[in-house]
Amino acid sequence: MQLEKVYDPQQFEPRWAEVWRSSDFFLATADTHDQRPVFSLVIPPPNVTGSLHMGHMLEHSEIDVTTRWFRMRGYNTLWLPGTDHAGIATQMVVERELAKQGISRHDLGREAFEAKVWEYKELHGGTILRQMARIGDSVDWSRTRFTLDDGLSHAVRTVFVNLYRKGLIYRGPYMVNWDPTLQTALSDLEVVHEKVEGKLWHVRYPVKGSAEYLVVATTRPETMLGDTAVAINPGDERYLHLHGRTVVLPLMDREIPIILDEMADPEFGTGCVKITPAHDPNDFEAAQRHNLPLIRVIDEHAKITSEGGPYSGLDRYDARERVLADLDAKGLLDRTEPHELSVGKSQRTGVIVEPMVSTQWFVRTKPLAEKVIEASQAGRTVITPDNWQKIFFDWMYNIRDWCISRQLWWGHRIPAWHCHDCHGITVAMEDPDKCEHCGSANIAQDSDVLDTWFSSALWPFSTLGWPEKTPALERFYPNTLLITGFDILFFWVARMMMMGLECMGDVPFRTVYIHGLVRDAERQKMSKTKGNTVDPLETIDKYGTDATRITLLLGAAPGTDIVLTDERLTSSRAFANKIWNAARFLFLNMERCGVEPWMPEEQACYAPHPDPVTGEVPLEDRWIFSRLNYYAGTVNKAIDSYRYHEAAQQVWAFFWGDFCDWYVELKKLRFEEGSGLNHHWKNILTVFESALRLLHPVMPFITEELWQRLRPEGSNRSASICLARYPEPDPSAEDATAEAEVGALQSIIGAVRNLRADLGQDPKKTIDAEIYARGIAFTAASGQLEALNKLASISAKVTEGNAPELRGAVRSTPSFDIVLLVSAAELEAQRNRVEKDQLQLLKAIANAERQLSSEEILSKMPPHVVETLRSKLDEYRAKHEKNQEALSALAR
RNA sequence: GGGCGCGUAGCUCAGUUGGUUAGAGCGCCUGCUUCACACGCAGGAGGUCACAGGUUCGAGUCCUGUCGCGCCCACCA
């Protein structure tokens, strides 16, 4: 039972953060709540593989608090395998590693590359939470990962085939961001936009059969080789007469139409815009609207294609120089202006991305989104905090079709086969050996893989055995709660809802809780590129896992961001140490009193033990049990409504403010050497054990450690604190009388200390004092006098009633007067103090009187407010009067 | 351009249907090594709740406007 003076987290806290750092799969937990299931997930987002993110610590903390809370309230736990979401990120890491050796994945070939990725995953994945092993749940760890080879593939394929047959999946043209170095398409997220100083070149396009020409402005003159139209605004009088005519594309001598389109902004440049459908996303869309042909003039290596005539084979920037020179030579370069523009660069290589037209697979999202909107509006899924609900709706209304094909080599292959003979597509559950259209055996599988979000979207049901109708699926779908960050709301949450409604006919979860963002001390969003990330492992090493967790939770007010500072972490570490030292105090005194480790039989709510001789319960015990009951109420309510900061703050206030500051101090007077396990010990250990359980979701490791030490050998209590019951409030445990009496004691002690500090007295020196109490029972048995004397360092004479004369150093309230007999010199310090108090009281009295004197106000005020206002006014008046008396006594 | 959020003590932040003299942690000042804890104990100072109007008996809280800060989305020929 010996504890070190200072709590050492390293010794007792498993560093589960390490697990997150190395794991490359979802970890998910599921639980049931009110007969309905709840689940929570943690995923490393694709851009942070290989490191841990503070945001995950937060997310995990909130999830783990809820999960432990549920578990402690008696709901069964189910651990679900994660999907292979981070496979894509792993692939990127492998690709980067290969690049260092000068190898590209194309050199390696598909199979060898996949093997490499597997190797990496085996090496870095798969560490399992140590704390979970301690909990003793039955977990089939072989099912902790869904990979490309097991059940998920079947689910993914089933969904793909079904959606395809319903016409919800189609192939179409799409503008991708192409990285010419990596030879791959990038998602919008992988493109970083940068403002650069560029130029705006104005080029003359001669109108056919006329001496006129249109001047178009462009930042990328080399793309003009692929122009297929020039657009003017339908309201632009300057050019309207040219509508229907054509221009001759300079350098290429191609004839292209002049079209009307809103995209041409009369205010910008010349008001004319060239249309290059194959190399600009906006132009691409305009081309769709006007049925314009696409001409690819830049290839995947960013070189000009054979369509580029004389420029064919040139690099895109060399081509630009040549094009400009040639235009200039022909006198077609109108003018050049400096222009700031933003260019998209590859996050991975820094190369300027090339917009490229390609054929991709799409999910038709409109019909799916409609179901999501309907379900959300019916309240079947609620997003909280509710401002996200609106944002979510806006997005669902404006949703575009979802491109699901990726030119990657890791992931679920698209189950579609192209026929080389008839060019038909065969989509089937079983791998086909011939084309379903022409019967040819000359077919090959599509080389693309599915977007990871496609399989992730199936997570809520695919992990439960879908499409089989398993008992788990029956029980755990739909789930109750999803905790996640807003950055993933659209990618993942929306898609889980779409797929859930489509495949299961119901929403996947009832509530989505959106948490805040973790920021650094300068309020900057943490990002790897900025390099201002806080490494959670360093934080954990320095402050401990529990301290890190409660720091995050204390800052996690819904809808706000979390600023992480060393000061906050330091104070949390101090709190962990406070818990540790409170335990140390108990253990040392148990030894002194001859008390063995003990804890009560398990119950949700406990009543204090009475003195076996008198049959009475000590006042401090009645009080602390009542306080514990109160906090059990507020903490449960806070967690239930996702107010994690409040839960953390409440357990802190109870443990430090009530338990340590008052209860332990009061109990010190009750310990007797060699007493054995008497009612005092039973009460303090009961409260302490309950406090540990109350704290557990927020401070899991230190509470587990201490709980295990307190747990007697051979106890029939659960093996772990996280399987013990969570404290619950019970109206019968409320003890208003005890709270009032201890409250009065606290205010008397506070007043004496304050008075003595004002007088500049040595706080340790015991001095004589007279206390006149009104309406406060000071019974001999309750030990209040002893407590008062000890905690205020006085030798008090307590009398019922009013002080006969307020002389000396006085502090008064409506319920007591304190008189300290001190020298006249010490009294002067008092005067300012009391006068200042009077000013504030007068203000409060005037305010209350004004409100209470008006019939109109009284009639509009709710009765309970009037009630408190009245009693407050009485109190202010009494106090003011007492102060006045004291002041005149001081004057004498 | 569209949308969202923030501005409360020196600092970082709470403050849930409007209702006591507006709170916490850190920092600061004073006193204390008291046999759990100086990562501590006791006491204290410090705020016209960004500004200006409005609604209300009553506003940190609701409405309008102004100023300052931040985020997201879109666009950028």
C-alpha cells in the first residue's frame, strides 16, 4: 500500500497512444444504451498515417468516456473490426519509400506493389490495446481488421452490383487533378492552392470573314491549342452582334464557334473567354452545356499531344513560351498584364497539377441524398451541436455525383469487366469469364479501385455480417451515437447515411456528435505542413495519459475549438497527483489504524454507516454522501448530453473541492490509531471508492490503479473498475440538512480565516474567539466545534443568539457573528474592508428593492425568482445592519 | 461572393429555455515546508461581459448595426 509522493504516470498508464500511431485500421466499439446500440469509432484520417494526431486524442477521449460510461452502466460491449480505411495512406507511405530508392510503382508492377503494402501493414499495424486486455472482454482479435480479402469485399461488391443494376452507378467524363510526376489522379483535398504572381495574356482571335477580332484573356496560353469555343456573356452588348459567327483559332487555324454563356464575366478582362474543355474544370462544364468537343492537347506527362500540331512533344511550359513567341510574331498578342492567380499544387510532390479529362465511375447521389434529407428532417438522425445540422442540409441539397473510381493499386477493385471486342461492360457478383453482351472471352477487369469512402460508407452494417441477416446486425443496427470531427461529416457521415438508408432501409445512427478542433497555443489549427503539431506521445510522456485526456475534455465545450497549452496540461497533471496523494493519505492512515483494503459490496447508490453505539451518522459523512449523490447526478447528465467539459469540471470540483478540501480535513479528526475498520473508515472508503468510479471515464488509468489497490484480496467485486457500476443519483440520498450545516460551518471557517488574514495574524496561532450562531445547530456529538477550532485555528466559545456587543474584530452574517478580541492597532485594517462591503450591499439592496416594490414587475416574475429575491434582500439588509454596527464599534 | 463562428479577469476559456453581488484554471500579491500532496494549503487583488442602439420589469445571454479576429465553401479566363 506504499505510494510514492509524486504520481508517476509512466509507471501505471499504458501508452495506448502508441497503438494509434501504429495502427492502420479503424478501431470501433459498440455498446447498447437504453435497449438501443451505440457505437463509436476512431479512425486515423488518410493524411496522418505514421503519426498520431491530437485531434484523435480528443476524439478518442470523448468516445472512450462515453463507452466506459455505457459499460459501467451495465450494457454489453461489442468490438467491431475496422475497415481498411488507412490502406490508401499506407500505400502513399510505401510509394514515398519506394521513391526514395528511385522506384515507381509502375516499375514494380501491381502484384509486387500490393505485397509491399501488405508487408508495411504487418510491420506497423496490429498492436492491440493493452488496456483492453485488462478489461477482460472477450474479443476475437483475429477479427479486428477488415482487409481486402475478407467479408468487406463481399459487402462492397454486393453494394456495387446492386447500385449498378439500379442505375445508380454509371461511367462518365470527369475532370481530375493529375500529378504528372506521380502519374496519378489526386483528390481535391490533396491539391493545395497557392497564390502566385502570374500574367494575364490578351490574345486576338480573328473573327472569320471579318476584320474584327475578339480579345480573350488567359493565364495559360498553351491551352489555347485545345480551344473549342469562345464565350461571351448573353448580356454583353459589345459582342452580341458576333453571336453565331466563328473565330479562327490562331496557330491552329481551326474554326471555333462564338457561344453565349453566363460564365463570361463582362467585368473581367475583355469579357471574352476561351473554352478549353479538356484542360479546365469550368470550361469542361461549359462544354457539357454546349455540346462542344473535347480536344486533349496535354498528356499525362504534361507534354503537348499530337493534337497540338507543331508543338507536339513539348513540355507544357516550353510550349507556352513558343506559343507566346509565335503569337507575338503574328501580331496577335494584344497586351500582357501582371495578374495574381492561384495554382493548384500536388500536396505530395509540389508539382503544379494538370486538370485532365478522364472517364470515371460515379454514384448518382441525388436519389440517395433525398432519402438522407427525408430521414434527417424526420429527426431520425440528429446532428449536435445543431448548427451542423443546417450545414449538413445545405450540403445534401447541393450534392454532386460522387466519383468513386481511383487510379490506385490498393483498394477494392471495381467489379467491372471491359470487353475488348464489343466494348460492353460486365458487372457481376462472380468473376465472369466472358462478356455478357457478346460472349467474347477477350475481357479484362477495370484497373481502377474504389474510393476508400465507398467501403467506409458500409461500415455500420458490413462489419455486422451484412448481407447475411446476422443476430448482431439485427441487434446493433441502427446504432445510437457517432462521435466524429466535422472535417469528416461530408466524406463519411453523409455517405454512411446514404448507404445505410439504401441498403438497410434505415439510418445507421440516431445521433451524430461533432467535436471541436484542437489548436495550438497561438490558436492556430494544427497541421503537418505548418509543423505546429503537438505530438501526443511527447505530451503523454511529459504529463501522462490521464492528464492529457482530462485537459482535452475540459476544453471540449461543444461547438468550440480546443486550445492546448502547457499551463492547462500542468494543472491537469496536478489534479492527477492530487488524486494520488489523497489515496496516499488514506493508505498511510489505514496502516496506522490497522485497516485492511476494503470496499463495499457493489450497489448503485450507498447510504452512510452509523456509529454502532449511538446509531447516528457523523455529520461529515451525511454531507459527503449527499454531495456525492449530487455530483453523480450532474456528471451523468453531462455525459448523457455530450457535455464532456462539464463532466470533467464536475468530477474535478467534487474530488478536489469537496472531498479533499473539506471531507478529508474533517475526517482527520476521526482517525484513531489501531481503531480497525470502524464506521468512519467504512464511510470514507465507500466515498473514495465511489469517487474513483465517478472519475474513471475521465481519468481511466490512475483510477484503475488505485481501485485495484483498494480492492481486497478475494473480493467478489468485478475484475476491473471499468466493469464496476457507475455511480447514479438517488433522491433519497439527498441530505439538505447536512448540506446546510456543513455549509454554515464552511462559511464560519472561511469568515474567520478571512478576518484573520485581514488582521495580519499568524494563521497557525490559536486564538480565542466568540461565535454567536443563529439557526445553526452546534451539537457536541457532531464534532462541529472541534472542526471549527482545528480548521480555523481558534479556541471558540459558541453561543446561540446575537452578540451582546460588536466590539473588536467582527465579521457578521445573518446567521452568525464572529468576534475576535484583538489589539486596537489590528483593527484599522478592518475598516476599509467593511466599508467596501457596504457599498456593494447597498447596490444589491437598492436593486432588489426596486424590483420588489413594483407590482408590475412582481406580476411578471416567476414565483421562484421572487422567492429567492426576497430572501436575498433580507440577507443583504441584515448583513448591512451588522456591518453598520461593527463600523460604529470600530469608531469608538 | 455565399455561409458559419468568435470578442467575458493579465492569459486560456466556461457561462444550456433571459432571473442571486458574472465563474474556473493558470499567472499575480500576501502568509505558510502543518506528520497525503509546494504538482500543496490558506487568504487576496483583478471584469462598465468589443462598441452603439433596441426589445424587456430585468440582457453576458434575444434583435439590429459598427469595429476587430478566425474558419469553411465557391470563384479566380
